[in-house]
Amino acid sequence: MSTQVVPDDAVIVVFGGSGDLSRRKLMPAFWDLYLTGLMPERWRLIGTSRTGISDEAFAELARDGIEEFGRGVSPEQEEAFASFAANLTYRGGGFGPGDTETLVAAISGAEEAIGGEPNRLFYLAIPPAVFGPITQGLGEGGLDERARVVFEKPFGVDPASFAELDETVHAVLDESQVYRIDHFLGKEALQNVLALRFANGMFEPVWNRQHIDHIQIDVPESIGIGTRADFYEETGAMRDMIVTHLFQVLSVVALEPPVSLESDDLMDEKSKVFQSMTPLRPSDVVYGQYESYRSEDGVAPDSCTETFVAAKVEIDNWRWAGVPIFMRTGKQMAAKHQTVTLAFKRPPRQMFAAKAGGNGSFVSDGLNHLTLDMSGDPGFSISFLAKKPGPRMDLGPASMRFSYEQSFFSGPAVEEGTRLDAYERLLHDALLGDRTLFTRADGIGRTWDLVAPILEESPDCHPYEDGSWGPQAAMDLIAPRGWHLPEGGGES
């Protein structure tokens, strides 16, 4: 991981600059980096899309996003925002093979204003279907020099489309220039897995099949698809969440100790996890669709698109052989959370009376878990059994929790630049040229191979009630265990 803090001078180009992702995530992130002194000393940001708007309108769009989705602009920050906005410009029109002149001129002008040979950071906040033509345009316009290109997910939609896009991208860019972004990898709590395991002697010795009964990666969402019907009808939950986010989370949780924390070493170990995973079987995957989905604007009345996926995944290596990994994600569910839970095995000799209910084991009654919480107030908790006060040897549930907010952000002086959200961290890393928290081609290609059997033979799609925990088939998949809920919520 890079030790540099302030990136070198750069020209930043956001394709899809007037779009939803730019307004909701990118502009607020760049503003926060600017406030904390983590932007380059000299920089320009060019927004571009087919829609033509003025520089002033683009600055106003950026401010609207910062106010609605970011930390806002306080009265004391008005002068700072004016300086920030002075670095923003916009160029409308198409871009691709045979249509590069306008943007090339804008970038040349920005580089001349900065001076020297600044780095170029291109962010493709656009539909994946145009990743190829945009990349070809970068090559044709000579913009691939000093360039880093950030691609949003999904990178392909199946093994064949991944291979085709990967070939197109590598015809223009070296792999070291490619930044495939997955904002889950930028979450502080997920990165803390590395510190939790490898900086503490109490965790790594039990992080294996001898002590762990199973692992759960659970990312339910309480909202529906909103205005994203076009995207979701083409993508579905398997491509949108499992192949990208949840597989990437698993690679961090399950990797072997890397030689160092340098990007290549970490990527090597994550890639080994994917290589050790066995392809998904249709019998180990449950698809669901919330009951009101077909009534959403833009959804076909006979749509079979899955809004819910539960899957059983296996890693066939020395550390994890025989340990099932259960994944669950879905829209319009009972609650929103993002957790990873390691459920410990029952002690070999049980001298205490089994708890009533369930099957009497520690695994299924919600106890003896280490749960990593990646949402809300991130941190992790450990749940266990302890003796209840009194004359009898009666057991009761207890827990301990580590909170980032309470441990690092509750003091009177918080170091500038420490409170970065996922997009801020990943954008900062891309400006630095640090690929540690991004994904590599071999890993992405392998993940598409792992789900190919499911894409070729989709499971039946079970309806589930809005606001529920998904279809009964997902409960049957994990039985006799149960889906663990954080913060003492029991099981779903």
C-alpha cells in the first residue's frame, strides 16, 4: 500500500459526468478529498457525456450532489468551494473511435494550465456496454499515456463478454493502468480484516477449518430497485452483487497471509482464493424475486429477473476444505446490513446443558460468532456464552464490540483524512497509482467462470414477500443452521 498522501498533479476526466453516479458518489468524494488536502496540488476535472451543459451548470450539479449525498458546504466553506469549482469544466458530445477531437483538446488545455506532464485519471461512470468504445477512443486519441482508467462494475456479464472486453482493454492499456473498482473493497471494516487476522495472535490461529463451522456473507437491502429497472432487468442480483461484491469480500476474508501488503502480493493471494473455489452448482443456489417487483416502472410483467440470491460456496484448499460459505443478498428485505460472520464450532465436549430450542448447538443458536459489520457504525463483535449472575451455573448470551466511531472518531481531535468513505479512499488510491484495493483481470475472469453454470441454467425464481427475509428455500439451503443477524438480532 502506498505511503504517499498527496497525489501528483492530475487531469481527471469523468465519463458520465452529469449522471447519477457522478452526482451521488464521485463529486461528493472529490470535494471531501479536496477539503482534507488529499487532492493533487494542481488538478483539473473534466466532466463529459453526450449531454451538453455549461461549466457553471456542472459546478451546480456537483454542489447539488455534495449537499444531498455528501457532507455539504458550510457557510465557512464557501470560499473553498469556489476554489474547488474553478477546477471543474464540462465538455459534451460523443467520444469513441473517430470522435476524440473535442475531449483531446479539453485535456490538452487542462494540462497546459497545470504545466508539466500531469497524470491522467479517467473514470468510466457509464454503462458497461460502452467500456470498449471509450477505451478504444483513449488509445486513438493518444490519451493512454500517463493514464489510469477506472472501470465501474460489472466488468463483463459472463465469461465470453469478459474475455472480449478484457482483450479490448488490454489492446490499449497495460494491466497496471486498469483500475476495476468495487467499492466494497474500500470499506474500512473490510480492510480491517487484514489487521484483525495478521496483527493479532488471538485470531489467525483459529481462522481455519479446524475451528470454523461455516462463514456467512450477508448483504440484504431494505429498498427495491428504485429507478434502476433498465440496469436491473439486464443484470440481476447474481451479476450485480454476488460475482462482484460478495466474491470480493470472500477473497479478503479467506486469503492466505500475503508476503507483504503491496498490491501485487495481496492480489496474488486473492486470486488464489478464486482459483480454489469450486464452480457453483444450481442445487446450491436460490433465486428469488420480491412480490411487487413486476409492478415497478420499467419492469416487464413476466420478468424472471432475480432480486434475491442465496448461495453455498466452497473453497477447496487446505485452510477451508469442508467449511461451507453461505452468501445472501436481496432487494426489498426486512432490514439492511452488510455483515461477514464466522461461526465457530461447538466445543468437543459439552459439559453444559444444551440451550432450549434449535438443535441445541452453539452454531445454530446465534452464539460463538465473530461478526464483521461493514455498514452503519462499522466494526466487529464477538458473541459468546457466559455464566449468568447467581448461585446456579446457568449460561446466557454475551458480546463484546469494537466500533470505529467510538475508538477512533470520538476524541476531540480526529486526524484529517482518516474518515474516508469507500469511494473517497478508492479515488485517492487511483490518483496515487495504488491498485491494492482494486481487482485484477485473472481474478475477475475466474469469478465469471465460477458462476457460468448458474448463468447457463438459472434456478427457479421463488417469489418472496416484500419486507421479508427472502424465500423459504434460502432458509432450507443453510439449515440446520440459520442466517445470523448482527447486534443480538438472533437469526432470520
